[in-house]
Amino acid sequence: MLTINLIREKRELIIERLKVKNFDAEKVLDKILSLDSTRREIQTRSDSLQAEMNRLSKDIGLLLKTGRKKEADEAKEKTYTLKEEIRSLSEELTPLDIELRELIVSLPNLPHESVNKGFGAEDNFIVKEGGKIVDIDGEALPHWELIKKYDIIDFDLGIKLTGAGFPVYKGKGAKMERALINFFLDEGVKAGYNEVIPPIVVNEDSGFGTGQLPDKEGQMYNITLDNFYLIPTAEVPVTNIYRDIILNADDLPIKNIAYTPCFRREAGSWGAHVRGLNRLHQFDKVEIVRIAHPDHSYESLDEMVSHVENLVSALDLPYRILRLCGGDMSFTSSLTYDFEVWSGAQKKWLEVSSVSNFESFQANRLKCRFREKAGKQTQLVHTLNGSALALPRILAALLENNQTKEGIKIPVSLIPYTGFEIID
């Protein structure tokens, strides 16, 4: 969330920048500033009364020592009155604090100055394209037909066991899924990321810390008895490792990588564009997360984008990198790059990764800070994350783009992980 100091000092800037995300912030900001002013007045009054009560408490001891009991009793009576006034003021502060917090967390993060105003995917800017789109010999089958032909993924069995959007991977399909996970993890470790295996269930504090709650509550699976949530991405538990932590500047950047299954209730409408592996309720993903110094977070973002580009290149997939416009960005992001790969049979681009810098937005919720030197004031870190990579659409593109009359060829980089060269 945005800091109250930023809101106090940069009202006009916030209004202008949030227009890029098509968010009208003026009324919300004015309400926040009005509540903040009232709150500060009450707090100042309370602090003054507390200081007076502390002074009187010291005086009472001195008065009793010098035998001035009557004056000490009068001072005690006054402290009782002051305590009641302070309690009353505290009761006034509580609803103000709650309302103020709710309003502040309703504000999206400010987009980076490079982000253009726009309303959707059609307004995103293509930064780079790579790889070569190759025509498929013969009739190109979409992946949902290929998986039936080679019996490697079973959607009907998933429906039987759970419901739509929960596929069962079988045989070489299961091995290829595991191969991709291990390949992505190994490449991340080579790039200096520390592998962690986090829980796939988190509490409300973790969901709030990274901005999934309350913004995306309807998209998450809630375990009602314990009020836990199945994670929509490893970003949530891995970033929350650093909640309520003060780091040393020398520790930055911190680079973590994690594989987890991910769960999303809101999987989109039905139709060809969400058919098969294109959109699921449960899917596998490898996530990279960085905790960075504010002065170097955009260098970190560039490195993360380069890392994801190396992955899609190693799989010989045609790809493009897009810088998202304001209207297509997430609530929490300052700057996001999306990766899309070409689907040879569907003849369209499929999103497989988002790489984002959240600047201090998540860190303020997380209360994750760092200190340059001992005794120096703490500062908020910057947090970043990216999919490296989400597997379903990667697998869909690999199946479609590499289909031949003999079978589906495995990219050279994956053969050491699959143990086979072709799905036939």
C-alpha cells in the first residue's frame, strides 16, 4: 500500500499517476487526508494529556515524600480524570484508524513513469520478439487433441476426481511436466537463486502482505474452517518470508526460487481461448522472487526479464515481451513485462510469464525494511517477482509447435530431464 507520508506530500502526483491505471483517486485521497488530519489532532491531544499525566505521577511521589498529602491526593484525582480523557480519545482513534487503513489499502500502486495509459491487452507495447515461427508439417492439431492422441493428459479423469480445470498428467505427460519443473529450477539456481519449498496454504496476513487480500479474495480458494487460503502463486509465501523483518543493506538483493502448484478459483469463461491447458484452476509454476535495494530494483527487474527470456529461448519457443499499459497491470505492480509464446496450432500468442517490480508497495504492507548501517533509520525494500515459468501454456506450445508425423519432439535442452526424445 502507499505510505501515508507519500499521500500527504504527493497528492497531485498520485492522482495523475493513478489515472494511467484508470483509477480516479481524488475523492479517496481527500477522505484519507481529512481522516488523517482528524486522527493527528486527536493523537496530539492524547499525547499532551499523557505527558501531563506522567508529570503529575512524578509530582505525586515528591509530594508524598515531603508530607504534602492533600496536594498529592488532588494530583491523583487529576490523573484519574486524565486517564479517562485519554481512554475516551483512544476510543475515538480506533474507528478512525480502521477507516483510514481500509481507504489506503483500496489505492492501487503507482505505475512507473514508463507505463502508458491504456485499457487492455490491445494497448500493451511490444518490447521485443524472438525465435522463429515455423509452419507445422501436415494438419496442425491443437494440444487438447494431441494429449488425447498420445494419452498424456486426462481432463475427463480430472473432472471425475475434482472438477473442470484439474487435469491428470499421465505417462510421458507427467514426466514432461516434471522435466520442465526441474529444468526451470536448475536454471534458476545457476542464475544465483536460492531454492525454497514453501507451504501452499497461507493465512490472511500473508495474503494481505502481497496484495492478494482484500483485492483478489474471490479468486482464491478459502479453507473456511481454518481461514487459510490455497496459494495463487509462490509469490505469496516466498515474499512473506520477509514480513516483519529488518534486513541489512549488505543482504540485498535476496534471490529466491520456488516450485509450487497454484490454485485459482476464477479461471475465466468457457470457449476455445480457455480450452485445454490454456486456463486451469490448478497448475504448476516456478516463481522467482527478489527483495532489492530501492536504488537497484530496476536493475533487478531487467535481470529477471533476461532470465525468463533465456528460458523460453532454451525451449526454442517463438516469443515476445510486452510492457503492460496501465489498464492491463495488476493492482500491486509498478511495472510489468509479460512474456508470450506462439501457439502453432491455435495460431495465437499465449501468456506464460509476468515479471513485475512492486517497488515499496508490498514492502509497506509486509513491514519489510532494511538498514544501511547500524543506527541509521530503516527504509522500505523493493519487492519483485516473476513466473519462470508457468507450465500449462508452455507445455501447450511445446506440444503444438513440435508435433510431427512421427510424434512430438522434445527440445534438446529438456532431453536430459525427460529421458526421451519424442512422445509417440
